Amino acid sequence: MRRLIIWLSVGIIFLTTSATVGGSWLGCELGIHPVRVPDKYLLSQFTLPEPQQVRFASQDGLQLAGWFFAGRSRATIVLVHGRRGSRAWMLPDAAYLHKAGYSVLLVDLRYRGESQGDHSTFGAMETKDVEAAITYLLARTDVDPERIGVQGTSLGGVTAILAAANMPAVKGVVAESPFKDLNSAIDYAFQHAKEGVGLPKFPFLTMSKQICQARLGVDFERINPASVIANISPRPILLIDTTLDDLIPRDSVDTLYHAARTPKYLWKVQAPHGKGWETNPREYERHVVKFWQQTLPIPEVERS
């Protein structure tokens, strides 16, 4: 009888451990292989010229894809999509910025669109992809190296902040719906998701993080825009807070704004996560274009 109890105990422990590890591995798998959604917009929906199809290498040798729209000005803005999207998701921004005279580069981050890559890295290597895009622009003769900015939504906003903090070549940043740090964003997302899957935060969340960090070779503590955003100063930043956001902690953008140094600007719009333009396109364009006109001015000679 005692032997039976021991074997039953061992079996229960084995099954419990297997279920915990398996569930945690699945959690990591869903994180690094997010479901890719269809393109939200088509080129034909916007008044834009035929783009240049561009390719450039990431720091770890992946081929990244993009569209370059030459504007009347050599001032150029890199547009960065969110976690599950692609460059096509940034076409509305490309349209109004190009109309305002700017050249724009829309990039596919790794694992998205036409870019290479086997997985997402929660912003760690995606930030390096944005830096590679900036390096690519610096080598173009039709781009003014003193007038390059980055604008991103959701994870794209996070990478814009992280890249600008590390690269003085970025002269300004617009970030919509960025998280303040990766750990709190994952905790928040899991807290909401667990209502549907019934998994407790411990041990599944903790183990999922550990598994992901080991698989990616990434320290989640380092994906922390709030800790580096002050380094962007004296270059300006515009933070856009979508106040109906339920995907990241509610205080994310306010925390980033308070951590940033001047010149800094904050615009709050009643919209869900990453949907500021969809909700109020006229006001969105007015705020963003005004920021870029002040940050990357277009001289009269380039306006005609």
C-alpha cells in the first residue's frame, strides 16, 4: 500500500510538472510567434506614389523589407508598425506625412510582412531593426541625415523610443500606445487573458517568462522604455495616449511622459489601443504633422 501511494505521488508530481512546463512553454510560444493578421490597408486606398521596394540587413544578418516614398523634402520619417501588423498598417500615416512634404520609410519588422525572421523578440531585436532602418537612410543621398525621425504605434512606439535613446541620428519621436516596460505589459496582458484560460499567474507566467528569456537570449528587464526615454532629450518626443486602451497598463504613457525630459508633448485621445488615427483622423493628423513641422522643418525651397 505504501509503495502504491509513493508511485501515485510520483505520478501526480510528474503530471503536474509536465502540465506546468507544457503550459508555460505554450505561453512563450504564443508570445514569440504572435498570430499575424491580414494587412489592414492597401496602397490603392491612399494617394501615394508607387513606392520604392527596399531591402536592408539587420544587425544579425536578416533581410528586412520596406517601402520608401520620396517626398518633396529630404526630411524623412521611419514608420514602425505594432506587434502583429506589417508596414501596410502604417499607410494612413504615410499618406498624410507624404502630403505634408515628408519622405517616409515603412518597415516590416522581423517575422512580419516580407522580412525574414523566425520569431518575435518583444522589442529587443525589433529595436535593432529600427536602428538598421535608420542606418540605411543615412546612406541614401536623397535623405537629409540631420532630419530623420521615427514614428511608431504600440510595439512600434516602444522600438521608436528605444532606438532614439540609443541613436543621436534620430531627431524626433512620435510614439502611440507604447508600454512603459515589458514585464508590466506581459503581467497586465496575462492578467486579462487568464480570465479566459483559467491559469494562475504563478507558476505559469513566471515560468513562461523564464522560458522565453532562455530561448531568445533576451533579458526582459532591459526592454524598458521608461528607463531610457530621458536620453532622447534634447530631441523632442510626442507621446499619444489612447485612453480607452485595455492592452497595456493604464498608467503606461503617463509614466513615460513623466520620465521623459523636455521638450516633450502629450496628447490624449479617446481611442482603443493603437487606434488614435482611426478614431479621430483629423485631430490625429493635426497634432502629428504640427509636431514634425516643428521638429523636422521643411524649408520653402523644398515645399514647391
